[in-house]
Amino acid sequence: MATASVRETLKRDVDTWSDDLVENVIDFVHFITEDSQAEENYLWQKVEEAHAYDREHPDGIVTVRVEDWDAAPRRPADTME
């Protein structure tokens, strides 16, 4: 369905709803959009914190080859059973 026709369909449908239903729907839409924005902000904050930590602790970043990783001894907590 094209965006314009979806918008028009929504407008027509909303005009048939009770005021209480319209209020509930708009409250829900606001909740979803605000919650989504809050989650996105939180995740970006965590990314920035991780970058800052990495800059402060450059020796903590280690690159290993697959062969070395696979050959490393495993602890019981490292295995999924």
C-alpha cells in the first residue's frame, strides 16, 4: 500500500473511532516512539562508554588468530551445555 493511501486510510479509520480509543492509540504510539528513542540513546551511551574505556585501557584489547583462540584451554564456564 502506498504511503499516501495508508495515511488516508488511517485518517478515515480514526474518524470512526471513539475519543477514548483515539486517546489510547495516541498514548500507545507516544509510548512506543519515546521508549524506542530512550533505548537508542541508552545504547549509544553504552557504545561511547565502551570507546572511552578502550581508549583508557589500550592494552586490554587483544587480537588473536582463530587457531590460537581454538587452541586456548577452556574453563567450564566458557562452554555452553
